[in-house]
Amino acid sequence: MVVHTVEISLDKAVTKMSEVGPLSATMLVRSRMFWSSLAPNEITIYGFDLGVDSDSIRITGHGQATVTDTQTSFVDRKEAFEDVFPEYKSEDDFESLDEEDSDDDFGVDRTELAAAQKERTRLVNALNAARDELRTFETSKAVLEDFVEGKHNEIDLSTLAGYLHQYQQENKELTLKCQEASAATVELEKELKTATNLATKLQRRFDRARNAAAKPAREKREQLRKALQKKSLQKRQEKAEALSFWTSRVRQLVVHLDCFGDSSDTSRRNSIASTKKQEPATVLDPNTVNFSLMYVTRNAKWSPRYELTLNTPTSSGKMVYRAEYQNTSSEIWRDVKIILSTSQTTFSGLNEVIPWLHPWFVKLLKCDPLEPPSKGKDYWQEGLENRVEVEARKQRKRAENVQFRSVQHMQMARHAVFDRPRGYNPQGLPLPPPPPPAAAPRIVESRQLARRSDPRPFHGSEAEAVTRVSERGLNLPSLVEDDATSSDDDDDVATLYAGSNALVVQESSQQNYGLTTTYDIPGVRTLRPSSVSRRLQIAELELPSVTFSHLVIPKLRPAAFLKAKVTNASTTTMLRGDAGLTLDGIFLGTTKIPHCGPKNTASLSLGVDPGIQVKYAKPTVRRSTTGFFNKEDSAVFTRYCRISNTKSTSVSLLVLDQVPTSEDERLRIRILQPAGLDKDGDKVKIGPDAGSPKSNWGKGTVSMGKSGEVAWELKLEKGADIKLVLEYEARIPSGQKIAGLN
């Protein structure tokens, strides 16, 4: 049976649309073909990327035909790389650049030089002629001598006198001519030397003038040569990138079609692959089939990118929401409509978290009666520190040792190169840091957040999940609003850039459908395979409400973590992704934006704020006094934490600590300081004696939460410090001791 075959290259077909998701892209391709109604038809669509999901291929269209079956397979490419990319056929053309014309004088007069060169040429020719004449006379004289020497025995005496006279006359003439030729040669050599020196001098003068006149042309030629060389290098790089996506095999789809037969049969469909109600099809040639092909490729994706700018004096911010999309398949999408979809959003979460204050459970452990333990400090160790706290202290100590060795190594290297550099320390220890600068305006202080000598970066890895505290039911207090106003310089800058001449950035249009949000990119684009992502601005969002707060967990790390609580006041959903963070005009680095819907809030960790200094003393334990006949032992545990606000504004802080939680009724634990914390939910005010004795440190409260958690909510004024004391008592039966469960 004769089969009518048609082959369609996907590269030549019309790609109408590409809906790009975070993990894949859905392509819509349309084409028209002529088919035979007298025989079975076989359509081969060739050139699919290897990453195309064969189960996702769908065919719809219009025409007097029926799709009987389809087949997908992998085949070798039929075209060469240069056939698909003809622009990479040409060789490098910077080598074919014309050389400089040596006869070009570039407008410099060479009349004097030409005259001197002409005179030198004349003298050279004259000298050569004189030398030839001298050699001729000398040769003639030698021939005469040889003739006389050979004929003297053959001469008759009667003719001797005449022969001698003739010889003397010839010899005299030849001698005179040799002398004249020799003198002429010497004179011409002197004249030639003078003429050569003059010509050389004029040649040098002419060359300097010509080089000066030719410099612009040579520079232009050199620039052109470099431009051609750069263009050739870029072309080779583009070719190398295109080759990296080039595959020797591709996927192809074979579609088998049969005719309807009697077209008047109304029970047959008017679409080649549709089971739904069809819109009225365009009247076409009976031998023409229009079809649409949809498929999904895994080698295309997009991801959100943000530019986040926060302003601490005004508690506001701005966010630029961008999308990065790229085509990493082997297909070229020409003049395609791009749509970004969020229906498959599965972005990764934060990688780092701040310390987590887990409950501290303890129990009683019976001692060996044959070996009663000592009632010293080690006896109460399990009630003094838990294992998590000990491990955190060890990690900090290891980190400090690594940093100290690094500083010491750099200092030793510096001493080895320089004899005694400025600031030399004979002990080889690192020099103390310089004193802090004097108080400056708020804008200067906020910029110092990224310049302090804290060993961790401002957006350090330990500070990537402050939001975990809120999930446990603790409300972080807001940073106290200040009355700082923008400087005059800021107003001038705003005035300078305000106006109708601002650069317009093209944005996409947003559409919501159920749980799916799509962004239509205006216009059409041609997407070649590339390892470089394209960036598109989706929206520019104003953040009118940004709340800054601090969190301190001194027992795990003596540092204050700064957190920003951002309210999404727009109708755009912020997807989880990377964001470049700028705080008060200083770029800090890259952070993570969590998923945040419209009218919701997102918590961002901004790292350790060096403007809040935290010192945490090593916990102590002392045995309390008990009666002689009392059958129980008791001890008092004390922890101190001092917090200093070196900033020029007051701040709000949440400080967390904890006491052990007993799982045995015979082990009783009671908080002594702060007083008034007897059960969960108790809350008392902090007295004025907790802060600096000569200043108003601020105000605050302390409360007791679940599982022995103690939380101080403080408003600490600028330049003030406060000493927080946590003291608790533990009572146990004699002969037993405290054993930690974690």
C-alpha cells in the first residue's frame, strides 16, 4: 500500500507560545500540511528536545482527517550544526585586515629627501663607473707588462729603440690614467659618504613626521583590529555555548492520519483529535490539515529574584520582583509568546536557622550508697547547664580558636615581610580594636551595621530563621519608632530623579486562575539555548510597613539578631526565592524571601546587629543552707546577662532564657529572681535598679512561659545597658542528684 509521507522540522514550524514553570515548560506549536485523501498519511515531526516528556505530547487541529495512532522515538540528527547555525560558518576575518601602505606619506613633504636620495644614487653610479675604469687601466697595464716580459727575447736589436719608446709611451699613459681614476674614486667616495649621511638624516626626519601623521590612522586600525578580534572571540564563545546544547540525537513524533471518507457523515468529528465541542473551523482546502502540537520539556525553567531595599529610620521599604527564565533545551524558540506560571512552585526553604531554645527536662538519679558523691559544684552540674548549652559553648570556642589562629597566622606573615610595621605587637597577639566612633546621625549609624568588627557577617548563617520564635507563640516587640526625618540630601536626590524623564521598565501582566498565577511577558521573543538567564521585572512593590525587632538567646549565642517583619500590601504573591538586600543604602548580600501572599507578613532575618552588645557570664551554683535534720539537699543557680545599646536610638528586645523543668515531683525547682514568676503565664515589671545607676535605661517586663522559658521584653534607651539576673533554686532528696534528659 502506498503511504503519503510528510516530514516537518520543528525548527521550521511556528512556535506560538511557551508557558514556563519552575521545573518545566509547555510549548504550543502550530503548522499546516497538505495530505492525500486517497491513501494513508504519515506525518513525521522531527527535532524535539531529548528532555521532552513523551506522555505530554498532544495533537489538536482542523481538517478532514482522523488521527489513528502516534509514535515517538529517538533518531540521529539529519542536519549539521552549521546548517542550523549558519552564522557560525564564517572564519575569523580580523586577519584579513589590510596592512598599512608603505608608499603612503600621510601628507608629509618628501621633496628634499627624494633629492638627497637621487643625488646619492647618482654618486653610487659614478663611483661604480670610476672603479670599473680604474680596474680597466690596471688590467691594461698588467697586460702590457706581461707582453713585454714574454717578447723581450724575440725583439731585434735594430727595432729595440722603437719598441722601448712605444712601451714607455704606453706605460706612461696607463699610469696617468690609473692615477686619475684612483683620485676620482676617492673623491666620489667622499661625496657619497656626505650624501649618504644627508639622506639618512632626512630619512629619519621624514620618518618621525610620517609616524606622527600616521598615528591616528594606525590607532584607528589597531582599534578596528581589536574590535574584530573581540567580535571573533565572542563569536567563538557563542558557538561553544551553542555546541554545549547541541545533541547528536533528537526525539521525533510520527502521526498516522486517515481520511473521513464521506464528509457528509455528521457523526464524524470535524477535528483531528478532539472529543470536546469544537468551535466552527475555518473553511480550508479539503487537502489541507491545520494542527496544533503541545508538549512539555524539562529543560526550561524560571525562578523569582528580588531586590529588597529597607529603611530603618522610616520603617519602610521597596521590593523589585523579577523573574529569571532560561531555555536549556536543544530547541530554538523563534518569535514565541512567553508566559510564566506558578502552578508548580516548589522552591527550596531557608538553609540556616538561629539557635532554638528547647525545653530543659531533668530528673532524679539515685546515688550509689557505698560511694556517696561530694556535695560540691559537680554534684549540681546537671542543674547548672544542659547538654545543648554545653555543646553550643564548645562550638563557639572552636570557632574562636580558628579565628584566633587565622589572625595570628596573618600577623606572623606580616611580621616576616616587614621588619616592624605600624602597630607592631611584641607578644604576637592581635591588637585591640580601635575605639568606637562618636555618635553620628542615624543614617550613618545604620550604615555601620555592615562595617563593625563582629566576626560574623551582618546577614550571617545563624540568623536565617528568626520566624521560628513566632511559631512558638512568642510575640516579638516592635522596634521603637523614632522621629528621624530624611536629610536634605535625600530630598535633593529625590527631586533630581523625579520627573517624566525616568527610565521606564517593562513589566508583565498578572492573571490568577484558581491556585495558578501566570505572568504574560509583553511581545514575542526568540529564545536560543543558553546557560545565561534572562531577567524580567514583574512588579515593583512598595512596603509601607516594616517592623524591626531584636531577639537575644544569650545561653546559646551572646548576640542580638535583627529581624524585619515585612507586610505585603500589594495583590501580588511573593514566591520563595533569593533577594539582594540593601539596608539603609548599604548592600549586605543575598537572603531568602519566604512565600508571602497578599496582605500577609513575612519575617526576614537580617543577621547579628553589632550595635547591641551582649555579654553572658558563666553560670554559677552555690549550696544553700538547710537544717541539720532536713533530709534533702538544695542549691541556688545564677545566670547573668548584660545588654548594652550602643546605637543612637532606643530599641526593643526579646531576651530568652530558661530554667530546668522537673519530671519528678520530688525534684522541686523555684525561680528566685526575677521575683514573682511562680507559674506559667506570670508576668511582672522590671525594676529601675536593673539598668545603669546614673541613667534611665528604659522599661520592660519579664514573663514565664511553658517548659521553664523566661522571656524579657525590653525597651532599651540609646546608650543604656541593663543587667538581667536569672536565679533559681533546686531541692532534691538526699542521696540523689539531678540528671539531665537533654
